[in-house]
Amino acid sequence: MLLVRGDREFLVAPGEELHTDLGVVEAPEDPEPGEVVETHLGEPFTVRELRGPDLFNHLERTGAPMMPKDVGLVVGFTGASRADRVLDAGTGTGVLAAYLGRLGADVVTYERDADFAEVARENMELAGVADTVDVRTGDLTEHVDDLSGFDVLTLDTQNAPEVVADADDLLVSGGYVAVYSPFVESAKETADAAREAGLSGVETTETIQREMDFDDRGSRPSTAGVGHTGYLTVARNE
């Protein structure tokens, strides 16, 4: 849950004690959205239910997490939904895996760095999806022979082309693969690998989003923040 006071938000677990400059507050064991709890100094905080965008803002980070707009593109292009089986690699902070888990998908995600994987497991607990997201430590390419029957394959790894080459064995008929690449060279390698693997509908999209500024002078895209984050390659298994 989140404990909120004005523009300040704190991610806490039920029953956890939160220490702030406004006093110490204990998160309720059975929280109700909108419930008000007070610190020992009488300062109020409001309980807010954790939702998808809060994962991006509050999960512990082990690197740059996938941005919400990119998560949306992955879900939109693949149609990932409840009861789907998703195979993911490059867990990192686990934002994508958590989003998919909260959609109701069963997710198996691989992270090569053992410390990152442990943080991701803790993040899945905070996101409430530890029962549906299985965070495994290791390189997916070393386990492809033991995996099959997935509806969606999502990758954010340098060796994505190597995994995509085995997509036919990993995915069910009609299943989708979605690969996030920070550089156009790796996106091209992935697209080439998808075509060589016999996947259909191979498409690479630049993931760009610009916030708009509105003032008395006029309106235009903001010059601040990140506009470009990478490329998303999507393909479908026959």
C-alpha cells in the first residue's frame, strides 16, 4: 500500500512501521483505500491502493526500469492478459514482470545477476504478485531446452536475438514475442533473427513520448525529460 500526505508517498507493507519527520505511523494490517491513519504526533496519512504506475515510482531499483509507456506498448502489441503464460528475461527491477503479474498472467522471468534477482523477488512481494511471478536467477539461453508452451515472450537482454531464434520452440502457435532494445543495431539484429526463425508480422517501433507544455505564449512539446528510450520489436509465432 501507499501512505500519502500531500505530494509525499511512502510504499509500505501491512503492519510495517514508517518513520517520518511528521512522526511514526503504523500501516494497518487490513488496509482500506481512503482510510486515514495518524502518526504518534497526530499527523494524518491516507491509505492508497497500489496501482501499476506506482510500481515504476516506488519499487527498489537495480537499474533503469522499463517505463510505463513501454510496458503499455508490450501489453498492447502482444495482448498479454489473464491466464497467459509469459516468459521474460532481463528482469532488472521487475517493473514489466510486476505489471504482467498484476494483469493476471503467470510469469517466469530470468535475471542473470543474483543480487538483482533477489531485489526483484522482494519487489514482487511488494507488488502483491509473488505467487504469479517466478523470478529465476540465470541466463535464459541456458534453459531454453527445458521451456515451452508460453503465450508471450518478452526480452530486455543483449542476447535477445539468440533467444528469438528459438521462439518457435518456446511459444505456442500464435504466441507473441516482444523485445526491447536500447540501440537500433540490436533492434535490427532482433528483427533479422525473428524473420530467420520464420516468425510473422515482424515490426520494430521507436518508443517515443513527449510531454506537452502549455503556457500563455503557446503550446509545444516539452524540451525537458526523456523523449526517446529505445525500440520495440514485435513478432508472432506461426
